[in-house]
Amino acid sequence: MGYSMMSDKRKLDLSNPDALFEEYEGFIRRTASLTLRRIVSIHDDAYSIALSAFWEACNSYDPARGGSLKTHA
């Protein structure tokens, strides 16, 4: 599973968090791994923290302000 190459500049559908997390799983894991300088698996506590941070970013993201969700997150 990787993150979508679709444009992030669309209105996010926050009604289905599981689908959003699945779409961006690769991005979330990669970002957490780069930040911690170690591999982060989906079973890692750090992944749970990264999911929480990503969800917070999704809720505060405004595509009208410019930039992509990945840049905002």
C-alpha cells in the first residue's frame, strides 16, 4: 500500500478515516520512519502517534490556502 499520487488539493472526505489512513499509509509510515531514523511498522506505537498527527493535520488542512495535504502534514 502506498500513498495516492492523486492531487491533494481536493476537499478531504473525513467521514471515512479508515479509507484516508489506508490511502496515505505509505506516506505516514515513511514520514514517521524518516523522523525517527528507524523503520516504523503498523504495529509500532510510533505509527499510532503518526496516525494521530496525520488525522489532526487532515482536520486543519484547507486546500484553498494552497499546498498539498502531504506538505501540510
